Amino acid sequence: MNILLVHAHPEPRSLNGSLKRFIVDRLESQGHAVQVSDLYAMGWKATLDGADRLDREPDARFDPAMDSRHAFVHGTQSEDIAREQDKLRRADALILQFPLWWFSMPAILKGWVERVYANGFGYGVGEHSDARWGDRYGEGSLAGKRAMLVVTAGGWESHYGPRGINGPIDDLLFPIQHGILYYPGFDVLTPHVVYRTGKMDPARFAATCETLGRRLDTLFSTPPLPFRRQNGGDYAIPELGLRPELAPGRTGFGIHLADAQPASVLHVAQPGNEQGAEREQDRARRHEAQAAAHAEGLAQ
Ligand code: FAD
């Protein structure tokens, strides 16, 4: 398989630098081909601006989304952007590897996402109408590929636990996992987080690599997180709120994961999936009955 590793750390002799070398060696030893985008080493330009569209009139007002679309469609994107898009097209899996800086990814990596995910490639894909809100969240240009985060954090695991002071790690990473990876179609795996990096020593580094190695060995067999598909029936379109009968009474990031009961992934009506289509019809009938009962209640 072909794997793209996007690495964001300025120092090759860092812990992240060591982990990068481990990741590449491990994946190659398993027979995979690995492309590495080492953003600092490449001198990656982090800011999205008018220079990203090569045929732009210098005095024209810069529109980040529309200029991006024009450049993508007409082949006038800055070469560094087009090169990274080609790496993504070739990849079967993407690994984003970075230290947690201010509860998120380093700016250089955010800039990679902002520039490489051009309008028409990372977003703005598919039909946008009152009936369909684009190919995203489970569909899109990068559908069929897998993605995983490898993150290091200075804080302890308990600081990022369900009641930890920093907030739960799944919540902090949700904008990346769901907003950046699932949005353009990736199947997203549970993130791999190495905590308390200040306490690293050779023995712990060996144990860290052992655990990470197992994650890499199962990169293509681990079931992805069951994020709900936007166009699978769980969300009303165009409002895009989760239907009230799903995760009733709950709010927050967790509701976008299908739970054991009405898992959206199980009853998406797809061609040739008559059982799924039947369940979809049942649900539609139930919605109608609920809406009628609700309207009746209001009228009384
Ligand atoms: P390094 O500093 O290079 O190394 C960490 C330790 O590992 C060192 O003791 C080093 O000697 C050892 N080490 C390195 N390589 C090896 C090896 N091969 N074998 C054995 N030991 C090794 N943390 C949070 O939890 N939340 C935040 O929001 C956050 N924000 C931050 C913001 C900024 C701007 C910065 C600079 C740090 C922040 N941190 C935060 C801490 C940060 O996440 C950690 O410093 C980082 O993850 C450590 O990774 P590193 O590659 O820089 O490690």
C-alpha cells in the first residue's frame, strides 16, 4: 500500500523526529511505500494567500475560496499545492504526525490543510442543493482512503481524560478527526497519542514504539470510527441537524458517532441493499407519524 506521512516538527533530533523515522522504517518493513512530507524540512509555506493562484491579476480582490477553486479547476495552482494533492491521490492512507501545540496541530500543518485542501478537492465537492449538501462527511475526493493521527503531548493522559482539566482528548481532536479528515471522505482511525513526553527515556521510547508499531501493523485492518455519514439519512437536509430520535437528549461531539442502537452505517440505503432500503422506508414512515403526532399536539 502507499502511505503519505505528513510530519510537522522543526527538529529532526526531537522525539517526533525519532518517531517519524520509526514510522517510516516500520511501514517499509511491512512492504508499504511511504511518501514523507516533512513540512519544516520542505520549507512549506503555511499561509494561504493570493500567490497560491498563479494566474491571478495582481490588483484583483483576493477571494480565498473562489481563487482556490479557479486555480484548482484551471490548473493554475501553486506547484507545491498540486504536488501535495498528487501525493494524496496516490496514497491509500494518510498519517498526520505532530506535537500537540496549544491544544491543536502546529500552524505549519494547519497551513498544509488550508492550502492543499483546495476548493473542488478538499471541499466544495458534489451537488450543493436543498436536497443534497455536497459530497462530504463520509463522501468526497478522499473517500476510500484511511487516515490516522500520531500526536505527542506534554500533558498526562489523565489531564486529557473524560474529566481532565484540559478537556477529553477526543473532543480536542474532533475538529481534526471529523472536520479535517472525515469531511473530505477519509475513514478515520482512533488517534495514537503519546502523553507526558517530558518523561521519555530509552526504555519508555522502546515501549512507545512497540505500541505504535502495532497500530501501524493494523493500519488497514482496524475498523474506522463509526462517524455518521452526512448523506446516510441521520441528518435532516438542509438543516443538517442530527435527527431528534438519534442520540435523544444528547448533545456534543459524541452524537456524531453512530451508537450501538441505530447505527447509521447499518441502515444506509444503498443500491442492492434492499434490507437497508426497507429500514430506511420504515424510518421515513416513523418520522412522518412522529411529525403528525407532534403537529396534533401543537394544535391542541
Ligand atoms: P522533545 O522535546 O524532542 O523530546 C521529549 C523527550 O523525549 C525529551 O526528554 C527527549 O530527550 C526524549 N527523547 C527524544 N527522542 C528520544 C529517543 N529517540 N529516545 C528516547 N528519548 C527521546 N502539550 C500539551 O499537552 N498540550 C498543549 O496544548 C501543548 N502546547 C504546546 C505549545 C507549544 C508552543 C510547545 C512548544 C509545546 C506545547 N506542549 C503542549 C508540549 C508539547 O506537546 C511537547 O513538548 C511535545 O509533544 C514533545 O514532542 P517533541 O518531539 O518536541 O519532544
